[in-house]
Amino acid sequence: MSPMETFDAIRARRNVRAYTDRPIPPEHLDRILEAGRRAPSSMNDQAWDFVVVTERDRLRELSRVWRYAGHVADSAATIALVLPVVVDRDERDIRWFDLGQAAMAMMLAAADLGVGSSHAAVGDQDLARALLGLPEDRECAMLLALGYPAGRPLRPIEEPDRRPLDRVVHRERW
């Protein structure tokens, strides 16, 4: 499969929660992780860490950290996006914004390779910490499940279910 153009990857990316049982080649998983590592961060802080899970039993257990994370159990791989535990709200907001950029970079890199993705929140930090072996000063901010889409492959979506551009964009003023 040849790589997509950047805008095609943006238009093809969608939340994929049903996966085939095809594993993601290690070099493709590394490329996805490299995209996250290269994401911008405020003052180049790079406060994130990524824990990659591919072992099926661990994926099943990890899917229990949030009521809407069932798709993690059937993913080919799930990346736990980890941040330091922070009390200061400004610092936390900045780090979460940075982590969102890393997540989107990984999701676009995945789409470029034909790999579907979907994020999931983490409600049970104690379970996530135990499953992932996280130190007490870290939290699992979110999960990024990856796998080849069951059903239709990723292709640019011509008419996405999104508000029209002229209803979203305000030029110069509201």
C-alpha cells in the first residue's frame, strides 16, 4: 500500500472500533509512535510517555478501565498515553493539549498506513496503573486503540458528518 497524501489521511481518518485480527507490523507501529514523539509540545516539554500493549489478555484487561473502551480488547495494539500527575490546572491543561496533538499525529500516521484508530478515556486509574506498571506520579490520560478496520478500509470521506465550514468558521469576527 502506498502512503496517502497528508490531506487524504486527514479526510480518511475516522474512529474505528471494530478490527480484523491482522497484527500491525512492528515497523508500522514504530512509525505511528514516532509521529507521536515528534508532535509539538509547549516549551518542548514532551511530558508524555507511551506504553504500547499488544498482548491479547492485557488488551482485554485494559478495556475495563472505561465503560466505553470495549474496542481496546479487540485492537491489534493500544497505546496508553501517560502524563505526570499534575495539580496545577494551567500546567495540566497545557500538557493535555500537547498530548492531544501527539494523539492526533499518531492517528494520522496510522490512517496513512491504513490502520484505524479510536481513543478512549480512562476512568479507573488504579487498574490502568496496575496493568501498565505506571509509577505513582503518572496517570494514564487516554488510550489509543489501533487495528485494521473490519469492514470498509480507510479511504478519504467525501462528505463527512460534520457541520458545514461556513457554519464553523467566522472570519475577522463572530
